[in-house]
Amino acid sequence: MSFFDRLEQASSGLIVAALAGIVSGIGWLVRRVFTNQKQIELTQMEIRHRDKERSADRAVIEEIRTDQRAFREEQIEMRTEILSLFRSHNDERGQP
């Protein structure tokens, strides 16, 4: 058997091995792409969920700020009324 005969026999085996490698590589790539697609979808769902939570949190914070402003306004009004009562009481007694 000559060198060329052996090369010819080996080449068919190498071609089959190369084709098997290419097919398995394509299979791995397709599986990897689909897996990444699922991970991307899960990440996007998580981002949407977090955005909804942030929106709800912002609404609650705005409500707290509104309540706080109203409370401050009531405090200012109460201080004004207390000062006016104190001044009117001192005026009645003739004190400065």
C-alpha cells in the first residue's frame, strides 16, 4: 500500500470527522443562541418588573411629600394662630 492510498483512506475519515465537528459546532451554537435568548427574555421581564416597582415607589414617595407639605402648612398656620392668641392675650392684660 502506497502513501497515496493510505492518504486517500484517511482523507475520507478526516472529512467525516470534520463534517461531524461542523455539525456539532452548529448544534452548540444554535443551543447557545436559544439559551441566551431565554436569558435575555428573563432579564427583560425582570427589568419591566423593577420599572413597575419603581413607579409604585415614586408614587408613594410623592404622596408622602404631599402629606409632609400639608403638615408643614398646618404647622405654620397653628404657629400663626398661637402667636395671634398670645398677642391678643398680652394686649388685653396691657403687657408688651
